Amino acid sequence: METKLWAVDKEEPVLNSYPQIMEAASLLKQNEVVAFPTETVYGLGANALSDQAVLKIFEAKGRPSDNPLIVHISRIEQLTKLVDNVPELAHKLMDAFWPGPLTLVLPKKEGVSQYVTAGLGTLAVRMPDHAVARALMEVSGLPLAAPSANLSGKPSPTTSKHVEEDLIHRIAGIVDGGATGVGLESTVVDCTTEVPVILRPGGVTKEELEKVVGKVDVDPALFSQEEQHKPKSPGMKYTHYAPVAPVYLIEGSESFLQQTITDAQRKGQKVGVLATEETIAQITTTEITAIACGTKKDLTTVASQLYDGLRAFNATKVDVIFSETFPRTGVGAAIMNRLEKAAGHKLIKE
Ligand code: TXA
Ligand code: MG
């Protein structure tokens, strides 16, 4: 399949890139699959109201059919066709965080495609805060079902180049609006219980949510690999975000990281290190492939560079990747969740 590429102005796409937006929107109306930027990661969009279109997303990504999709909307009115019995706390969260990196799981309305929800009685929805995503929905007039635009199991794409690496010739088009902002996927919150539950940590932190609705729980499955803790968000059970070489999380001092590197090198391994600028500056061992991601002073920079860092190792010949770890508060919770999944929970403690 030919994959069309359109470069668009990410600030004013309708004003400055109307022909490109029109062409992409018309492919979406023909039930084709088109990748586009959001403020979190690139999404792989299709008409959420068409079974045929939605099935093409699963095919292009190689996504298991039991993993439901997020429906993206550009206007609050679109909700009435998608979800029912929206609780008060969900309205509060929408008022506070939409448009933005927050996905709400709500009771779905009769008639919503069973493929979007993977047969569940609930639907995940969000209103993205990105002019290009919004323009595509406004011009096509469609709500868009969109998972992250990567092949299943790969790190989510934060640039159109990442999308091309994974999906060229598998989808109808890619709208290039530059690098995304947050860099990690949206926070998914289940609003069908009395106390809302975070199913996936992300761009909006637990602390920020609690300021708006009081107590918020976290799905215990996020901290455990035990069988009895099945995650309520089906996607969280899969290995994810993983580069080709095995990733180990290193918890301890910088000298411990240094020691771990030296031990691996003695065994003849080529070592990759994923860490902040500060940590990399302190490593004295030679012959490592160090990839810097962000600064300790501002963990949002780590979030926005993490996936590019993980993907970058695939162009190297390392045998093993050691990653720095972070406090699990604020955006650190989402960073550590993605790192744990990339590492398959392999942790080396001092
Ligand atoms: O930031 C994002 O959320 C990006 C951009 C493109 O919007 N999208 C994204 O989609 O990350 P995806 O498909 O990669 O992740 C959606 C997550 C999965 O873990 C899925 O299992 C969960 O949301 N999910 C979807 N519908 C659900 C539902 N009804 N109940 C529980 N979890 C659900
Ligand atoms: Mg994904």
C-alpha cells in the first residue's frame, strides 16, 4: 500500500495546511487508517463509527483483538452518541483536564462498535490537546478511534519518523506535525466506580487528579506481576515499549551503576546506558553506548525523550541496556511504569 506523507503546520493546520488536512480527512471518511500527532504520542486514527475502519487499525498494528481502543473527540457534544450515565466526577475531570492527556473509561452507549471496545461494556474517550488532531476530527466530522501508532510491542511513536519505521506501506497516510509534547501516553482513569481508578499512569498525574476529585485509587495490577492481579486495562498486560536488547533497571547510587556496567563488560557484553544528562556525565567507563534522556531537574524532559531513547538503541549493537530509575511520584510514576514494562520488571538493586 502507498503511504501518503503530509507535512503540516502544527499550530494553525487549518489556516496554513488546509489541502493536506482535507486530503487526510477525506481518506478517514473513506474508512482508511491515517496516523496523526497528538500532545502525547502519535495516534493511528480511523472512523470510530465504522467496524470496517476500526478492524484496519488492528490489522495494521498487529494488535490483539482483546485490547480496546481510545475514541478521540473534538467536541463535548460528541459524547452523547458514545457514552451513557456519565458520573459527576467524570464531568469534573473533563472540565479540569480536557483537552489534554487524560482518557476516561465510561459506560458505553448501545451501538458503539464492539471492535472498538473489544467487547467490554465500557468505552475509553479523550479530547486531545493538539491542533492537528482536532483539525482532522473537525474537517472529517468524525470521532477517531486511535491507539498509539506503533507496531504492537514497540515503544509508542513521538515523531512521524517513528511511525514510518513501524507502519510504512501498512497504512494510508501519516500527517507529520513534528515531535509530540508529553511523550508518554495519556493517563487512563476508570470512572465507573465510586472512587476513580488509574488504570495507566500518564501525562496527568495522580496528584493533579486528586486536587479535582479527592481520593483516586491506582489499579494494583500496575505494581504486581502476580496472576491474580489482572489489569483492568487490557493493554497493560502485554510486554510493551521494548527495544530489541534486554533492559535492566538499575536502582542505587551512580557508583553502583558504574560497577554494574564494568561487571557486564568483563563478561564481554556491549553495554548501552539510558540515563539523564547528569548521570551520563558522571560515568567514566569507556566503550559504552550512552543515550541521554532529559534532565533530573525536570522529569517532564525525561518523559518526552524516553521513547526516542529506547528506540535509538535498535540502531546500535548493544547486548544489554541499563536504565536509570526515578522516584514514582508525579510524572515519575508514568516514566517508571513504562520503564518497568520495557524491562519486563528486571531490576538490579544495590
Ligand atoms: O495518549 C494516548 O492515550 C494515545 C494517543 C494516541 O491518544 N493512545 C494510546 O492508545 O495510548 P493505546 O491503544 O496505545 O492505549 C490505550 C489503553 C490500552 O492500555 C487499553 O487497554 C486501554 O487504554 N483501554 C482502552 N479502552 C479501555 C476500556 N474500555 N477499559 C479499560 N481500558 C481500556
Ligand atoms: Mg499503545
